[in-house]
Amino acid sequence: MPCCFNTSTIRPVPLLDKIRIVGEAGYGAIELWHDELDACLAGGAAMADVRNALSDQGLIVPTTIYLADWFDAPPEEYPVVLEECKRRMAQAAELGAPYVIASPPAGEADHDLGSARYRELLEIGATMGVKPSMEFLGFVDQFNTIEDALDVVERCGHPDATIILDPYHVFRGGGEMESILKLKPEQVAISHFNDAPATPPREEQHDHNRVMPGEGHLDLARYCALLREIGYEGWLSLELFNETHWAEDPAEVARIGLEKLQQWWG
């Protein structure tokens, strides 16, 4: 069963401990964040230590998170931003991750510029063996729906272009789950998975409001049915930023999370 764990769900835990906890819980994959990886390396670990920890637990890394600022960086800042993107793509490739998540702009979204730069990222990634994947975020000003991400994927005209799905972001951005039917399975790099409470109002929610699947009001049964309808057979990755869970036993959070994923994706 393709169940994955995003390390944001137990974020305060050191990276190598996260890998052990996730493996012992029974997941098949783990999504890693570049800031956590950098902190681990700054603390004295080597990339070989991270790779060995993953191998010891039998975990693969479907994606790493994330490439920032590339979409809308001013021309004079873009070369520096691009170098950082290259560094992170190289890290992803070294961990064997097929994808690295490319985050959208927070404000005005120039789709022509973003599409050209996304293609550039894909072309660079092709030389490294990693594919940047376009993410939409429900709480940003404009780039907050499946349609937004799909528009850039189609405009860039690159065969490796994909998007990241997430039921929370579909809800938070005011989009429709049925928009999943506009996608081909090969256009979805990974699906994050979570739920959202009925309160506060949608427009006031942010990452920390996410809850475990089945503990909110989203129609996750329909979400999973739509994934299956388009033929998606990839990873379903538990992604929360809920500080309540950060304060709990991380092994227990991982165990419960796996049960929730299996309930919906079994």
C-alpha cells in the first residue's frame, strides 16, 4: 500500500530520528524538507548518514520540499534564487528522490513568467535526474487551485511537468475536488493527504489548522475516488502542521497517521 509520511507532521523531531520513527511505524516512503536536511548536515551528519538511515528503514523519498522564490523573483535576484534551486535539486537527486516540490508565488502570479521559469527548472532537473513539481497553495493570493497549477504545466510544454495534489489546498483555495478529473495520472507527482475543520472559516485557515484524515469535514472518500478514477496509483502522503501533534509522542502520531491513511487508501 503506497503510504508515505511527510516529516512536517512531527516537525520538531531531529531528522534522523524521524526517519527511524517513520520506518518503524511501517510506512514505505518519507518526504523530507531541505531546511531540516540542512540542519542535520550542519549538526555534523553527512548525506551518507541520511541515505544509510533511509536504507536501514527500507524507505524511499518520493519528493523533497521545496524550491522557493523562483516563480516571481525579480530579474536581478533570479540568478541567486536559481543557484539555490540547483543546490536543492542536487540534494534531492543524491537522496534518490524523483521529484522536488516547486512552490508558487505568494502574491501576483504571472503565469507566462512562471511557466518559462518552470520549464527552465525542469530542463535543469533533467540533467540531474530529478523533476521539479508544481505546487498550488490554497492560502496564497492567486496561485491556489488545481487549474492554476495545470495552466503552468500545460504552458511550459515540458513532458516532465507535474503538479502536487492536496485536499486541504483544494478546499482552502476555494476550488473543486472534481477538478482532479482534468488531470492525467502521470501529471500528479504525489498526493498529500489531510483534513480540514469546519471552523474557523475557510478564508481564515492556514497550515496549522489541518487535522488527521477523517477528523474534519472534507469529503475524502470522494477525493480518493477521483484519484482512482483518473488512474493515480502513487503515494498518499500524510502532511500536517498541527502543533497539537508536534507536542505528542511522534511514534504514536506516525502510527495513528498510518491507520488513517490505510482507512482511506486501502
